[in-house]
Amino acid sequence: MDGSSGSLLCFLDVDGPLNPYAAKPHRRPAGYTTHRVMPPSWELRQTHKPPGRRKPLRVWLNPDHGPALLALADRYTLIWATTWRDEANDFISPVLGLPILPYIDFSDAAEARSRPDGLHWKTEPLVAYANGKAFAWADDEITSQDQAYVASHHAGPALLRRVDPQIGLLDGDFAALKAFAAVAGAAAGTGDQEMPPSLTA
């Protein structure tokens, strides 16, 4: 399974949903394992430090998340939607047992992370990428502004699932993704246009 067989899109953030970075530093969430990695982008941010003082990035990952995501791949195309970009394939996918996944390059959008309207800098590029196709998005920074933007600018159904960055993805999140896929997939298969264009969670 290559993670890209489904007809719906599933945009995945890393920090927050898969790496509960906001949990207390010395209280790793249950089920997670600790990994210390040095992605090139992280190493670049430490070039001002002497080589001996450059610290790897601590990441908490739950190996159960890999099979749970792959179980969704018959309905979804899994896509990295994260500042990790393609580095997620090098440092996150192998731990979770995921294949190489497509990713969205947020290079331009990431330059302007603070918008006066409060819209998340990922939202507009994700809607453009989806181009009317049904999608789900799991992220820890989704707000009502993002929900409103998707509702007014995206023609297809969408599920914006905010994940607590202290906890990470839970069984309920995977259940919501599965339920949305069933409804959105059925609507797409029958040509039903009466399904609400966006759902909140």
C-alpha cells in the first residue's frame, strides 16, 4: 500500500497530531516512543552554535498511528501538510511504517505565518491544492477562521479536525476520519450535491 490509493485527500500535520510536542517535557504521553533526529532544516537553524552544542530535535511518535493511518488509505490519499515537508518521509514515515507520501510545499505561505484576518497560513494553499475535492485535515492550529474560509471557498465536503498538541491523535480522531470518508465517499459516488460542504470537529 503506497498511501495514495484513496479518492479523498487527508492532509496530515506532524507536530501536534503525530508528535504531541506540547505535553510536559518529562511526561511522555502513553504509547509514544522518543526519537532524537537532526533533519537538515533543523540543523540549519543551529548553524550559529558550535558543532558540539547542536542538539537534535526530540520527537514523540506512537507506532500505533502508522497502521491506523494505513487503514484509512483505501479511502484517502495521505498527504503531508507540515513544515517538515519531505523530511517527514525521511524521519517520520520510517518510524510509523508509512510509505513515502506526497507532501505540500508551503515555502511561499510559510513566509507569512501571521495574517491580520487570523487565517492559518496553511489553509489557503490546502484549499487550492484540493481544488474542490473532498478532504480531511488534521492539525493542532485549526480555528473558526479556517472553518469559515473552507466553508466559503471550497466547493466539496471537508473535515477540519483540530487535535490537542498535548495529546496527539486519539481513537476518536481516526473514527471521525473514517466516518467522514464513508459519508463523503458515498456522496461522491452518487453525485449527491446536498451534503454539507464542510464539517467541523
